[in-house]
Amino acid sequence: MSYQPMTQFSSRRQQSWSRNQNTVAFISSVKLGPVAHTVLVALMITVLGLIYLTQATRATSYDYESQKIDSQIAELNTKKSDLEVENARLTALETVKNSSVAREMTTASSTQYVRQ
Amino acid sequence: MRLELQKGSRSRILAGLVLVIMAIFVVRLFYLQVLQHDYYVSQADSEQVKRLTIPAKRGLIYALDGSKPVQLVMNETVYTVFADPAITEDESKIIDTIRKVAGGSARADLQDLLDKKESRYQILATKVTRTQAEKIKAERLKGIGFQEESQRVYPEGSLAAQTLGFVDFEGNGKYGVEGALNDRLLGEDGLLQTVTDVSDVPLTIGDRNVKQPAVDGDNVVLSIDRNVQSYAQQALAAGLERTGATNGSVLVMDPQTGKIMAMANLPTYNPAEFNKVEDGALFNNNIISAPYEPGSVIKTLTVSTGIEKGVITPQSTYNNTDYIKVDDRVISNATKGQTGTITIQHALNWSLNTGMVTVAQRLGDGTTITRGARDTMYDYFYNKFGLGQYTGVELDGESSGEVVSPEDAEGNAVRYSNMSFGQGMNVTMIQVASAFSSIINGGNYYKPTVIDGVLAPNGTYEKVTTKPVRSVISKSTSDQVKEMTRVARGAFYSRVDKPGYLIGGKTGTSETIENGRYVDNQTIGSNVGYGGTEEARYVIMVQVSGKDKSLQGARDALPIFTDVSNWMIDYLKLQPRG
């Protein structure tokens, strides 16, 4: 689309123009009718709609990623809890008492203190 | 050229038809979108918007290992394996896999369950661990599903079972700490309201999404020391075997703070298998929930009251004839022969009832237990020492017991003469031990507690400090009674204690009541005492009992006290006095 400036100069006095009024006007040679306007508006709405859909889809894809990470966190927390339970079981007094190491130990004698 | 539809032409009919169809559409859309707007919005919301509960994790319960918190009650994720028999395939593989992986957790009649094709839900295995569930999932068995749930785990088995309590199948804490602190341990479930896709994945679209995170329950650290608890249970078990008693309890507490270090009860149970317990009485913590006539251990409180009120000293004398008359009743000593003029200390050593009745009389006019004497005794026993009322320990199922007031018609001189040596009242072990702690710690009563602190989610340990609730006797009285109990124990049992330490206490043998009458063939043995160096570091109370068993404080309960006391000296690394 091209524009052809039309330079029709007239003196201010001849035209009786006011102060600060533009003296040069650019008028497009291309005329858009009501149908073209409607089409353009429809296109713009379509583009905006597409942009919205793209963003919404992208946000949703982040939701899936977020959900995946949340699931991983939950699974790791479950594993951590299980390990803690296992650790507590292994270090429980009964387990320690019944361990092969403990069986080899002799009974502790009473503590004696030296008087100064 | 002007086009006009001819009347009755096909074009005109078509135009009319289109107009009618359009009108139908418009009316229908108006009906659906305007008139039925709310209905369809709610329908859409119910499909798309999900309200998911974010479950709060039940708080963990810790015990102490010295000064370090260690986990005593934890949470574990377990799975229920279920089948939809209508769609299952290759059932022999399902049965083999579940039997092989789940083992004892699998149901015995797996084939029968899978044959129920009209059913859509059959439980094949329960309480399957995460590792086991993953192994089953890896087999990709069609029609097999998993249901996740959380359950309490007790790494230390039955240690301190009655103190802990358990969590029932509805998730409610019962008995012990679980029952008393249920609200604190429970936490608060969170809420997630969101638009979801068909797989229930939360999406951020929509303007009504709500995410309220769950608040997990408090992680409570008990003052129970697992080493002390374990040894108390071990010593009690050995004591019951030695004496033939069927029931017993041991309480260990710090008299300087009121913190309870151990509460052992036998017989006991495993809280992880509470549903297998046939006798519900096993859930009770007899230390707090079984009031009984404590017997002679109460003599320490009578002596304290007398000294505090200035009517006796340890060396005050009276004439012991082994009998003393109160109104129309004659009260006699269990141990006879210590007749003549003897001191109150001597009466305490020999646990003479007449000596305590004498103290009660001296609280009155010197010869009778007047109303004033009874008011004084009630004030000390009930108001100051806390007998016959709830201590407020953080355990479910505490009983108050009963101390009859002088206001009551039954609160007469005879009853109060009996109360002076521990009969005619119903009190719990924790009440006696707390009262005894107050008379040997300088005279300050501490509310007994099993809470040592709270472990914050970031791992910070916030320790609870205790303060005395009230002053019950003076330091001077406390020192005198402490010495009297040391002498009383030392008079007969000094050789059993480690040398170089201050160990004192009092035994008690209580008669029991069957059908409203005291019976001779069934007595309860008790012993309450302290140990330490310059200041008492622990108070231990022991009780042994059994149906048709004559158990005595000195013979049956005292050795258990001695066993735990000598162990405590080593455990606390107490150095003997120079």
C-alpha cells in the first residue's frame, strides 16, 4: 500500500487559516469500505483470540509440568518418610539389644569414682 | 432491478422457514443461556472444578534419648491393593504376584475374590508397603488398583504403649498422648479448589481457584526417656516374675520439674496392633487412671503436714501401745512390738499407724481428730498435695480419685484417722508421686507433665520449661521429711542402695475392697522414693498387684524400686557425695 502526498500550498492569508493550524495534509489514495473494515476487525479479533489461546495453552502446559514436579516431590517425600521409618526401626532399642554386636558385649560394670 | 419474493413462492417459503428456524434457535439459546444460566454453570463447575482436600500430616511423637529427641511414633504410607474382577485378566499371574510380593498382607482367598465377576471392588491385600506396591505395579496387571493411606508406626514396639495410646481406623487418637493431644497432633487439612482436566490435573485457568495449604500437626517431644522407659519396663517385668504379681506399674519423674521420664505398665500391648487386643483394660494407663488406697506411702504426707503445722518434729515422741482408739473404732499397727515411748521417726521407720493417728490428733486438740484437724488435713492432702483431683497430665483417661471432705458426713474422725496412714481415700499413683516430689524438692508442687517440647517443622527444638504451681510446705519441712524418708529406708534397706547417694522412700501395703469389705488375701504393694546427691534427681513409684495375691510394699515393690534406682544413678552419671 503506497501513499502519495498531495502538497497544495496556499498562503495563510488566502485561506484565512488560524495560528498553529497544519498547512499540509496527507490524504491516502486507498479507500477502505465498510466490508474491508469488518474483515480487518474480524482478523484482528481472530489474531487476538489466537494469542489468547496460545498463552492459555502455554499456561496449561506449565500446569502439567508443575503437576509432574509436585508428584515427584510427593514421591520423594514418601520415600524419605519410609527411610526415616526404616532408620528408626534399625536404631530402636530392641533392635540394638538383639543385634549380633550387642550379644557379643559384656554387661557394663558399675561406674566407680575416685575421691580426691 | 428490485427483487421481490412472490407470495407463495418457494423462495418465500424458504425464507420463512429459515426465519422460523432462527427464531427457534434464538428462543432455545435464550432459554439455555439466560433462563437456565445458573443451572448449567453449576453443572459445568461440578464437572470441571474440583475441591480436593490436602490432608494434613498427623504430628509425630518423639521421646528423649538423654537430651536428644528420637522418633517414637511415626507415619508410614501403606497401600490397599484392590481388584476390579469384571476387567481383570490372567488371574493366575495376579494371584502369584500378590502372594509373592505382599506375603502375609495378602488375603488367603484371592481366587474366590477374583471370581466375583459381578463385583467391581475386591480388596486383595492391605497394608502393603510402598516398595511392595511398586513391585506389583511393575507387573502391569490389568484391573488392579492401589489405594494410599497413612498409618501410625511404632519403631520401639510396645515401649510406653499406655502413655502413647493409638490412632483408630477413623484417624482419631485414643488413650494416652494420642487421645489427649488429638487436636494438636491432627493438624488442619488444606483445600485445593481448581479447574481440572479429565485426568484431574489441576489447571491454573479460571478465576475461582483456591489453594489453602494444609497445616501439619505438632511434632510433640515427650519427656519420656526411652532408655529409662525401657529399663523400667524390664525391671517391672522381672519384678512381676519374681513376686508372682500379675499387674504392675512404675513411674519415674524428675521432682525438680515435674517431667515424667517413664511410665511402665504391665501387662501391656503393641499399639500397632491395638485391634487385636481382647482385654480393653490393657489400654488404660493405671498410673493415672486406676485410683486405689495407697496405704503407708501417704504417711510421708501426714508427717509433712504435722511438721509444717508445727505440731511434731521427727523427734517428737508418743506412747505406742500398738492400738489407738478413735471414736468407737480401734486402730492397730500392722507391725507390733515397738511399744513404749517412741519418736515419730521411729513410727515412720516401722510404718506404725498409731504414730500417724497421733499426728492427726495433734493437728486437733491433741487427743481427738477435731473438725479443725480434719480441715487442716484436707487442705494439705487435697488443696496442696493435689490428692483426689486431676493433675492435668497430658494423657487421656485420667481419674480424679477421691478424698472425702470434712464437709461430707463421711468425713468424720474415723475416716481421717484412716487417711493419715493411707486408707479411706482413693488416689492415683501420679497424684502420690507428684505430692511426694513436692515434699522432697524444697516444698514446690509441679504439675506432672509428659511434654518436654515441640519440634518445629524446620527442625528447631522448642523446649518447655516448667514452673512450680504452688508452694506446699517450707524448705525446712521439706528438708526434714526428706531426711526422715532417707532414715526410714536406710533403717532396713541401706545395703541394697549404692553407697554415697541420698536414697529415701516409703513402702506401702494396701488392703483391697471386694464387695464393700476389706479382704485379707489380696493386697497391693507400693513403694515411693527418691534418689540423688544433694538434691533429689528422680522420684520412682512402684506398684504391684494381682487377683488373690498378697503383695507387700517392702517385699515385692521395694526391690523393683531399688533396681531402677541403682540403674538411674549410673544412667544419670551421678557422682557420689564426697
